[in-house]
Amino acid sequence: MPKSQFISGLKEGDAVNSAFSVKYRHPPEAYKNGFRFELGLADRTGEIELKYWGGTDKEKVEALYREFREGDVIEVDGKTSAFRGVAEIHINEGAGSIRKISEFDIADFVEKSAEDSEKLAGEMLAEIRGMKNEFLRRLMEAFFNDSEFMAQFKSAPAAMYMHHATIGGLIEHTSHVLKLCREICRIYPALDRDLLISGAILHDIGKISEFSIGTNIKQTEEGMLRGHIALGEEAVLARIRGIRDFPNELKIKVAHMLLSHHGANEYGSPQEPSFPEAAAVYYADEMDSKVDQFVKIKKETKTEDFRVYSKKLGRGIYLK
């Protein structure tokens, strides 16, 4: 059955009868009328919490809770409410239902990039083949000639929520940063083109390990505790160790571009950009992530007003 309701369209008081992905679970606990549990639900438009209010039969409530696992797709029959201004789905025992389903369209739960990942990968390979710096070319080939890495790179998201949060979002975002850096090289020919292109392509590779995709996009434990910047630098340094006589200064520069690509310590960068190519990667990355968010908000907002406030961007967005 096609999914007819999406989280972004739910309003307080709506009857809900649709399928959602289970993103997390909070186990049963007592409340004044019995036992309750919570499920975090997701689809391609957002997330919402479901609260199940059971009766006094603890074993019955626990048995229902155990039927579901993270990543399951469930059909929900309930009603939306609001708690402190945030929409929730509520189900009371005997007045609604939750059940696991096995047939669904994954596109309802995780959006796929509109761009062709194979084409984007081919463009990057062509750029790598044209590199004049032998060591940087060999470093890039160490990644791009690895079929396992490429499969992950072409399917990974660039984020859970903010920008390019889709299957294939990472290679789409990386391609945009690469194209911006090509243009920067044209405007500033004194830049080391091979170094800049390497930074553009490699800056976010840690996101392959930071996120996982099933019926929703989740952050991995390692991604939460270490972050994609540390994971990316580790991956690059590991490949460099396999390249004989790789210049130490070049190694440090490549590592610095990854460590500084968020621009400032408060945004997660251990270092701030300290040379032109590192600054170019940072600004290209920032530009693409911000423009993608503006475009998505304008595309998805349905209102007759000329503006909408975005919590993500912390400002009003002009829609005309």
C-alpha cells in the first residue's frame, strides 16, 4: 500500500494511518495508569516520536515493545498531539495499533540523490588521472581504485538532517565542492591545483564511517564519539603509509585540509585553515552546504507568505 502520510505534513489532532521507520526505542516504564514506551519514527521528510500508553499488564506492554527493532518499518494507527510545541503520535491501548510490515518502498523512508553517482564518480576519476603530482595521484587512486570504498562513497549520505541527507548525498556534495574548487583555481592560478582538488574530494570521506543507512540515516557509535573529521584524517594517513617516500610536508598539508574544513574550533574543526588551499576547501564546503539548505527549504515550504523561519539556519528565508 503506498504511503499516504508523511511526517512533515502531520498537524496536531490529525488521525495517523501510515508506515514509518523505527529509528530508536525507549523501553517500557511505569506511569500513573500503567506502563508506556516510546519509539522514534522517521520517513524521508523528518522524525516524530510515538508514545504508546498501555494498561496495567506490564508483560503485555513489554511483549508489544519487543516486537519492534531499530530499522523495522511499522504501520501506525494513532493520533497526533503536541507536547511543549512538538508534535507526537499517541496511541492508547485498545484505541489504536502498531504492527511490523515487510512490504514497503524504501524511497518513502530515505530519499535518494537526484544526481547519477556513477557519472559523478567517473568525473572524479578523470580529474584524478589528470593530476601531475605523482604522490597525490597515487593517494587518490588508493581510494578510488578500491571497489569497497567506492561502493560506500557512492551510496553514503553527507548528513542526517542538514544538507545532502540522502542516499548518494556524499558524492553529490563532494562533486559540488570539487566544481567550486576548480573555479577557485581558475580565478587564483597561483594555487596548487592538485593539492586543492585532493582536499575537495577527500574532505568528507570520514562520513562513510560516521553514518549508516537502512530504512533511515543513523549516526554510528564511532561517528558520534569521534566524528567524520578524525575518521577521515585517519583513513587518509593510513593510505599515505602505503605509498613509499610520500613527502612529509605534503602529508601534513593534506591532513590539515581535512582537519580545518569546518573553519573554526566551535564548528568542530581541530584546526582553522592555515594556507590558501585549505581556506578554499573550507569556503567551498560551507557554500555548498548552506546553498543546499536554502534551496531545499524554498522547494519544500508550502505557504502563501513570502517568508518562512528556518530553525536549522536560524533566520528567515525569503521564498519569492
